[in-house]
Amino acid sequence: MNGYTAVAKILKKEGFEWMACFPANPLIEAVAKEGIRPITFRQERGGIMAADAYSRHMASKGKYGLFACQGGPGIENSFGAIAQAYADSVPLLFLPDGPGNYKSSVKPNFSGPQNYQHITKWSASIRNVNEIPDLMRRAMTALKNGRPGPVMLEMHRDVMPDEIKDVQYELTQKYISIPDINDTRKALQKILHAKKPVIWAGQGVLYSGGTKELQQLSELIQVPVITTMPGKSAFNENHTLSLGSSNRTAPKPVWTWLKESDVIFAIGASLTVTNYGIDIPSGKFLIHSTNNVDDISKEYKTDIGLIGDAKETFKILINEFKSIIDDPNNINIKTKIKNSSIKDDIKQVREEWIDEWEPTLKSNVMPINPYRVIYEIDNHIDHETSVVTHDAGHPRDEIMPFYTASVPHSYIGWGKTTHLGYGIPLMIGAKMADPSKFCMNIMGDAAFGMSGLDIETSVRAKVPITTVVLNNGTMGGYNHSLPNAMEKYDAANMTGDYAKIAEGMGAIGIRIENPEEIGDAIKRAKEINFQELRSVLIDIKTQQQMEFSIYS
């Protein structure tokens, strides 16, 4: 067998079932022969983004996204999507073609490991086919362990056709770490004796499969939960102890508890300061649980650090709490929890917030208010059998506070960097992860321009998704930041009949101008997705909205 066949056989052994790709890469043919389905996207970014979503859903089950492309323009064009996956801590395997062993250091040939070293957690090149088992073992071990992130193995085109007689390869393992028990006890005591503690839950809770344990701990100690944007859906937002999720916008309870809390227990979160998140206010006692020691005191001073898997950390905390609460000497803690008014306090702030926003959410204006679109989606979708995501910009800022994520992986929150056009391929990847789910993305018209052609990918691959385009004819917010460029040169405006474009790619296009039609359109889209196995694009004529749920 040659090198490509050897890699394909290892991928099969590691459980990969499909591979996103953009030709030409001989690995595409090799994996097809091994029964791994290749899906060709309209460009490299889309394929990586689909692999990204698949990993977000399936990493807790030991399955990961996979992408292959050609060298030169292929690996060059992949950079942005890999950077996004790295920023968002998404584990995926990237197998690009290489320029040739002898040419890899010759300008202007693009060196994969050299150029990708800062946006991958591990990268290397195959320079001899006999190295393949060892290099794949290292790649898969890096993929499965530690802080998640993309892993790259470059395959040089002058090496891979060489013969390799045998592939001795054993499945790699995932290793789970747990925090020091004494540090865990200190952390729990600090939480239990705090005046107004809060749990800050990130994507690591989803990766660990620790959502049940998070809910159990929150209920036992009566501490409310904020989820980060990538951690949205890690805690049921219908729960009485849910404060909501935080982007740079958030429900009012999030802002209130962050301001008034004295102890913050962050778990499964990197606590990276970003323009697309809420900063933790100063003066808080910070307990930080993460599987990456580099995150401790990275941007905020950590008072107690817990290094380990989120689910296992929850288990330890739960067991420790049970031993504390059974001790008759701790009657004060038991009384404090029993008499807690936290649920009523949350309910009051939430009701005040909803009352404030209700006229906007239920607005009948035309062009349609984008918040009315979100309201209709939230009320006409089956939350437990659906996956929803936003795109970059205003759709993200508008939907994050007001869409209710009730079960794990029912929402994909993303965006430490904000690549427009992420939503369509994300939903293709989510649908590949669970075909039983109704998969919907919400994007602006500018975002559609970045990845709209991958509607055709979903049609061709028979992976039906629904896309909602908030068509306001402009890039949201830029008329305020670019007044002269807009007035003189129309710099950020755009036009398009996106329903017709979708029709031209084999999907069903629905155009809406009346808010009363949105609910029925969502129901129809779901029926088409599942009964006709066709993708749907709902083109909604909206107005630009500059009001956001911000209470800083």
C-alpha cells in the first residue's frame, strides 16, 4: 500500500466516518475506498467549518471532524477557518497536501507546519511513509487530549505515493485528569460561604459530557449558572437557576449577578478576554477549573485553580458537598441553602427584563424587526430536537440573549474570532453529527455572501438544513462607523434575492415580508427538510436594529 492508503486505514481504525474536503488531494480517493464518505464543499473554509461543528457535537463521544485539501492555494485558503477553530478550542484533524519534501523550504512554497504553528496545537509533516504510524499516533493523541484544538499533519506529494509494507497501529487513548482534592475542598468551602456566588460554565462542560453534573451541583448548592457563548446549552436555560448565556450581549440577570457576585466559579472556560464576550468585573474571588494550566491567571488573577476535566471536577465537588451536608456540624450551610431566595430573585429580574423587551420582541413593524424573527423562531421550534446557530455580527448579538437553549448541543455558540459565513457549514456539520435534528442557522446578508454557495453542498450531499437570512440590505452597524463612506460611496450596502439564489442551487426559497408569516415558514422548512430531504432558505426582509441587551 502507499502512504495515502496507510493514512486512510488508520483513519478508519480511529472511527472516522466522513471527511470534509476540497480537491485535489489523493487522500479523498483513499478514504472512499475504505468506506469513509468524502463530502466536497465549495471552498476550503466551508469544509473546515463543517468539521468544526461535527467535533463540537461529537467530541464528548470520541468522534472528531476531519478535513483534507490540496497544497498551495488549498492550505492557504484554509487558514482563517483553522484560526477560528483554534480560537474556539475545537478539536479537528486537518490533513493538507504538501508541496514536496524537497520543495517545502523553497520560496514561495507554503510550509504547513511553519505557517500553522500558531493556530494549531500540534503540526508536522510526513517526510517518509514509514513515519506514518508514529505521526498519526501523535496527531490523534494531541487531538483527544488536553485543551482541544485543531491538529495538522501535512502529506508531501512526493513522499505519499511510496510503498509501506505494513501498518502497525494501535488505537490512541483519551486520558482524563482530575484536580487536587485539597484545592477542590477549598473551592467548595469558598462557594458555600459566599454571599452571592455564581457558576460560569464554558464549552469544556459540553466537551466533558458534564451537563447533568453541572445541573446537579447547581441545584445542590443553590448557585445560579451563566454559560459562555460557546458553552450555551451546557445548562438548561428554562431552569430556575439559569441566568442565561453571555456574549457581549446577555439577559439582564447575567449582568446583575456578575456585578453583585463575590465569588465566581468558572469551569470549562479559558477565561479569554475577547471583544465578543463580557469581562469579569474586578474585585471577585475567582475559582478557575480548566484542563489547561496555561489558562490559569492568564487574563484574570486566579485565586484557586483546579486543573482537570469538568465532568470529573463536578463529581468530586458533588461528593464533597454530600459529605459536608451530612455532617451535623454544618447545620448553618444546610439552613442557608434551604432558605435561599435565589430562584425568586432570578425570576424577578428576568421578568423585569422580558417586560422591557416584549414590545420589541413582538413588534409588527415592516420591514420586520430582527428581534421579532428571533421571537418567532424561539416559539415555533422544538428546542429538544433542533440545533440552532448564529452567524457573526448583529445576528449573534441579537439572538444570544433571547433564544432558549434547553438541551446539550441544541445551540452552537461560537466566535472568539468572527468569520462571516460560519453558520451554513456549521449546520451541515451538525446535521452530519445527528441527522434526526432540525438544523437552522441565522445569518445576515453579508454573511451569506461568504458561504452561501454551500447551500448547494447541503443539497448535493443530501444533508438538508434551513438557513434564515436577515436581509436588511446592509452590514449591520457600519452606517454608524462609516458615515462618509456610506453617504458618498454606499460602502457597506448590498442587495440580493437570496431565496431565488437558493432556488438556483436546488434548495427551496421562501421570501417573507410580513412577521405573521414567520412561524408557518419555520414549520414548512422543517417539513421540507425531513420529508423532501431538501434544504430551505428563508429570506426575511428586516430593518437594521441598533438596540441590544447590554446593561453594563
